[in-house]
Amino acid sequence: MAFVKALWMAAAAACVFAPAKAAPPPASAFGRVPAVVDAAISPNGQRIAILGGTSEQRFVSIATIDQSGLPALPLGQVEAVSVRWAGDDHVLARIAYWESTGPRLAYRLERNISIAPDAKPVARLLDNDVLSQFVARQPILGITDTAPTRALVLGLVDNGRSDDRFDTRMKRKGTSGTLFALWSVDPNTGNGKLVERGNDDTTSWEVDLAGQPRVRLDIDEINHRFSVFGKPGGKGEWKPIWDGGSYESRRLYYGYSEPDDAIYLAQEGRLVKKRLGDGTVEPLGQTGSGPSLRLVWDEHRNTAVGISSGGERTIYEWLDPEIGAAANVLVRAFKAEEVNLEGWSRDRTRFLARVAGPNSPGVWYLYDRTRKEVSPLGEEYPELKGAALGTTSWMTYKARDGLEIPAYVTLPPGAKPGAKLPLIVYPHGGPRSRDNYDFDFVAQFLATRGYVVLQPQFRGSWGFGDDFEAAGRGEWGGKMQTDLLDGVAALAASNDIDPQRVCIVGASFGGYAALAGASLHPDVYRCAASIAGVADLGQLIIDDARTHGREAAAIDELKADLGATSSDRLAAQSPARHAAAVKASILLIHGDKDTVVLPSQSQLMAERLKAAGKPYDLVILPGENHYLTKTANRTRALEALEQFLAKNLPVN
């Protein structure tokens, strides 16, 4: 693959725009799954693996720099998750698929496939261990940096007890008779060798570059406390390093740094590192606290090299000046977009970066620092190249109780201030999540159809501080919903939207918010569209308990988030229980293979609406999961949404 693009050429390409009056791209251009999902560069910097393709045929292609040819391995109709290198001679492609274990229960399984540089399949990791086939995610916890290369993988082992009938803790764990275990796997054969057995509470490990466990992560399934244990210097027995005191405290743990032999934690609003040996705690960097804190990781040195944070856009503090210098070169070249470093060679001469923005679909680049060249590797949405897309801005407004709520607002292409256009409120899923300064195919699809799109970061969203997140607890049907209404009022005051022409659209929690808006605040929205949304909160708890176990920590956390103090309180916040109050037209879209929010939720809402004589449409997507990972189904969902909005919220 020859380099043909210099920095100035890449920057110039980012400034090309389509005419504002061009016809909007079809739904299929937005609905396609990204053509590039992930990319990784080999440690020696000579090869690049790209995971992508269409939903009908995912593949891994492997390019050798400065050589022709692009061998590719077809993966079939699977969900493409990620790709990484195990040494210089094996690519590990992570794929996912659904496997049913009964008429009402299915699991999403993630597996890792080892691939040679000529794109020939080699092995499936840990395929030789029967018990480990029952672990759902099979995460790779590390790769050794010396020969022979090994992948450290999370698997299972028998707990050694002959009868668990009276062991309630194992029942609560959900996989009776097994323990999590750390395995060392040969990418040449896929065969694994047991490194360490966990105990009844162990959930994972952190390993060093030699493949030895340094940190063990436990969650006690009796009291749900999250704890961190360590082996200072990799020697001796496990010793307690940090007790989080609760299940929720697991989010305060950020990882392990091998050079420092320390763990990263968020304490008292800032990031710190705590050494395994003497427990010394010291601040990490200067950023300290801030919204949406994350670490940038160097997998070759097994340590953090940067801290990212920010509200509207990501801001980086580089702990490693060499990595920061490379990042800043790309930031200057792509000023209007976000630049995320996705990996680099061991000698730090070649870097992979993903460049994207709200109106710029993601493009992957290779930056060669020595040659001072940037080369495009692939576009995520190639059919949208040159299309006129909406313009996104950042705003904040006060909720009715005074809480400051941030939001993204996207105007249609060519829209002028004060145009009083129809509005789509588009809350994110989670709800412990957030929208980012990135391309959102649904938001841009709606904007190109002439709608203003409001994406509020309502209370309970992640990334705006502990207090902001905690303010959403128990408020699914309460203040989270009024935060959306207050956003509509704030936009109406600017004269950019017509408050009499508002619909709400969302997926997952956003789908719940759409149904809650239509049923709990029936005079605000003309229509509501729910994609994989929740209609009955009590049923959600029952469904999740069937998957995880009624005593699982995740169920207690869900109940706390919902404010599930009584069945009456859950019913009061459940849209299906208030179908008779609905005045708006409702669109329900759901995948028939969804195991996160079961399709029975949308079917229940449809039944209640039908019984109440309310207008609705129900679209069931065949073979689809919670995340809409098939191009045909994504496109069908967008087309159904477009037709629904044209009927119930016409632009003109």
C-alpha cells in the first residue's frame, strides 16, 4: 500500500462540501453498518488489519505497507466487534453471534479468531476447553511481548466441588459449578494452558507483558462489594489493594500500569495512581477531574499515556509527550473533527487514527511520522461522501429545578436561524451513557429530512460528574423526562423550532423515553418512535432476573436506578400502564432476536395501544438484535421512521 496523501492534502480533503441543495442521500446510505469497524497496526508497523465489510459479509483484510495486494478473510454474517494483533504474525478478530438456549432465552457470545498475515484462518482461541465455551464474552486480557506470543484470555474452570445444590452463592453467580479462570492461549493452535483459577468472587485479572497476573478484580455476590487485589512486583500472594465498598464503585477503577506497578482510580473527583507495593497514592496528570474522563492506553508498554475529558469535544492531556506530539500533528490537520489515536507501532513511527465529527462520518488514517505522510485507510460511510449534512452545535439550558443540562442540536443542511422548523427530541440510550462529538447516523438522517434534532444529556447521563449521574437515580419516568421537555422549551425560546411540531425518537432507554413522553406527557409530542424500547419496568426486572439471576448485583443496581421501591411506583413510570392516556401516534420497532430488551416489550405496548384504540405501527425486524447490526434492518427502520414522520410531522 503506497502512501499518496500528505498532511496538507488530507486537510484540504476535509474541507470539501457538497452543494447545500443536493437531494438527501437515501436511507440505505445512513443505514449501512460501517464499512470499517476497527483497525490495528502490527507491533513492527509493517502490516495493518482492517475489520469491516457489509453486514451480509464481514471480513478481515490485511495490508502490508508499501506492497500490493490485500488478502481478506470472509467472516460471514456475524457482528464484527474488534481486531488486534498478537505479535507480528497473528491477527485476532473478535466477532459476536447469538445462541439460543431455550424458547425465551438467548445469549450474545463473543469469540476470538486467530488469522495469519495471508488472511488464512488459524484457530479459534480456547476452543480446546469445553467449560470455557460457556463464558459469554471471552475477553482478551493481554498479549505477551516476547516469543512465543501468547494471548491471555478469560475462561472458566470447574470449581472442584462435586455438589453445588446447597451453594447459594454459585447459583447467584449464574454459572453453577464453575469459576472464572485466566488462560494463556497459543494463537498458532488456539489451545490454552491454565494460568490461575479465580475464587467464587473473581471476575477478571490484569496481566503484565510476560503474561503473569498482577491485579485481580473481585465482586462479592453476597454483599456486591467491588475489590482490587494485587501482587506487588508480580510476586507473592494476593493482597488487598483497594475496597470500593459497593458494586457501583467498579466504575472508579481505571486499570493497571505495569511501569508504575500501580492501579488507576478515581478518588475524590480526580484520577490517581495507587502503588501495589506500599499503597502510595499520587495524582495522575494535571487534568484531575472533569467530564467524561478516560485513559489513552499504550498496549506496548502497558500503561496510560494520556487522559481524555471534555463536554462538547474531547480534550487530551498527554502524559507521554511523544504520543502527544503525534496526536497534535493530526489535530492540526483535521481541526473541525475529533482525532482519536487507535494504536501505533512499537517504535512509535506509525500511528492509526479515526477522524470523525457530527457532520463528518468516520474515516481511518495511517500517519507515518518519519515520512510526514497521512494515508486514508477506509471510510465508514462511503455512500455519504460529499453529501450535505446537518450542522451540530452545543448548548446548555436549565432544567426546571435549576440543574444545568448540556445538549447537542443539529440543524438541517442550509437551515437559517429563526426558521421555526419541526423538532425531533432524540434522547440517547443507557441511560448511563452520553452522546459524543461524533457522527450519529440517526441524527444526521433526521436532519437531512428537514428536522432539527435535539440530543439532551439529561440527568443520569455518564460523563458530567458523579452528582449529575446520581441525580438520575429513580427518575426514569420523572426528572429525566422533564429534562427533555425543558430542552424543547429552551429551543422554542430561540425561535429555531416550532413547539407545536415536536416528536420524540429514541432507542433502548431512548425508546423508553419516547414512550414515556407520549404516555406521561401526552400534550407535548405529536408522535413518538421507540426502537427496542422498554414499555413495562416491572417486566424489565423480571426479564433481566431470568438472564442474570434474581440475586445478581446487576439486578439490585437496576432496581436502584429505577427507584423500584414498590410495584406501584414501577407501574406509575411504565408507558404500557398508561396507554389510554396517549394522544400521539406511536411507532414501535424491535428486533426479534433482541436479548437486552425483549421484543415482548414492544409487543405489550402494541397490545395496550390497540386495546385503548390508539394509533400505532409495529415493525418487527427479522434476525435482528438490540443493536441493529444488519444493514437491511437498519435501512428498513430508517425508512419506516421516515414514512411515519412524513405522515405525523410533515416538514412543510
